[in-house]
Amino acid sequence: TGALLAFAAFPLAFLLVATAVMYLWNITINAMGNQFYAGAAWAGSRNWEALLFGSLDPHNFITVDKPPVSQWVMGLSAQLFGFSSASMLVPEALMGVAAVALLYGAVRRISGPRAALLAGAALALTPVAALMFRYNNPDAAMVLLMTAGAYCTVRALHRASAAWIALAGVALGFAFLAKMLEGLM
């Protein structure tokens, strides 16, 4: 009953905590995940230039097949906490929690808190999203940035704000730098 009372009082907090627990639970079971992107995260943890360009090696000789934004997150995490499965995959899961929060915020402005809660829960519980936010492919960063773009667009429409629409453009630009044209879908 305590969980139900918390849900009734703070539904967004409950949704975000439940999403975080679901995405972070035993996250290192996938070991290094995609070895290709793990190599880029390792190289980025050793060399700032390799991090900037998303290189597979610390000498910045060859880059991965995608733009570098998603490797920036993993490489920075590896620089801060040391290169490990957890330092790569935990930021991916946290991007999922942030995407759920942004979707909640966008839908709440349009349709109210109940619809926002349903939308956030639908994203969090969608099997492909749960898989994507627990793995080190570029999709997590792309989805977070696309959701940020949608949130900024909703804010821009409510206020007729050029600043919010510019932020939406920045978010979509970085989504493009995460996974190219898929970020502009």
C-alpha cells in the first residue's frame, strides 16, 4: 500500500524511479554490449581527440560508422569513472529515464497529467525501448535528443517562442550527430 500511496501523491517521481530501477537492474549482464561502440568508448576514455571524432583507437586512426555524439556520453563517463561495462551502460539507462521525463513534460502540456503518465509509462515499458536504453548503440542518445526536440517544440508552440524553437533545432541537430538522418525522422 505504501507504493500505491506514493504513486497517488507523486506519479511522475514514481514513474521515473520505476523506470530507473527497470533499466538499471543488472545492467552489466550485457558485458560490453556492442564491442564496436565499446571500443570507441574505450578510445574516448584515453584521448580527447578520439572522443571528439568517435574513433575506435586512441590514436584517432579510424572512426566508427556513426557520428560521435553517442560515443561522447560513453567516453566521458569512462573518463570520469574508468572504462567498464557499467560506465558505458549506466548513462544509456539514464538517457532512457530522461526521455521518459521529457515525454511526460511534452504530453502534459498538451493533454494533461493522466495522458502524460500513460505516455511516459508506454515509452518506459515498450520492449524495444527497454532494450535500447540498456545497450550501448547510438539509439539511446538519438531518442533522448529527438524527445528533447519534441518537448522544445511543444514549449515553443505554447509561447510562440523563437528561443524554444531554436533549442528544438539544436536538439535535432545533435540527434543527427547521434545517428544521422534517423535523428530527423
